[in-house]
Amino acid sequence: MRILVVGAGAIGGYFGGRMLQAGRDVTFLVRPRRAAELARDGLVIWPCNNLAVDEVSIYAAGFSGETRAVEVKTSGSMAVERVMLRKSLMLRYRTPGEIHNQGSDPLEQIESRWILR
């Protein structure tokens, strides 16, 4: 069976990526700018092995397209590496207890700000 996932943001990217990991035939339908980001950066899903957390941070990029190049010293040497940072929205939420016990109740948002990462 072929599966079409509309969008590859937080939800579509996660569930579509997990289906890909399970060996399913998945196609993502995305806008051209998101397609370019995926071609450049790939689809990354960070594992969450510990669900007993006090807060969750979510980073979303690609809204403004704003970037900044910075020079960073590589560890253990004097070499300087040029790194491109993208403007991202950081959202932090407080989680009361284990996430899977949260049910459909909304999480309490404790911070929202723009960062470069």
C-alpha cells in the first residue's frame, strides 16, 4: 500500500518518518521551499526514550527564511568553521507527569521566542 502524507512538519514529518522506518512506501506532499529544506537537511526525528519529563521544547524553522552565517572554532584546533543558522521558533511547554498520561488536555506553554539555531 502506498501512503501519501500531506506536509512534513512536526506531525506529518513524525508519523510519516516513523512509517518510513517501519518499511512503508511513504510519499510526502510538501511546498517547494519545504522540499528544498528536506533535500538539504533531510528528515530528522529525535528519539524520546524518557517520557517522564518536566517540560518539552519544540523548535520550528522555515517560517521566515531568515539565516545568518557565523564562524565557530572547532574543538581541539584553531580551525574556524562557517556555520549557517536559521531563524527558528522555540516553544517550551510544562508537562505534568508522564506525557502518555496527559490525555487530550493541553500542555501549559511557558515560553515562546525566536532564536537562531
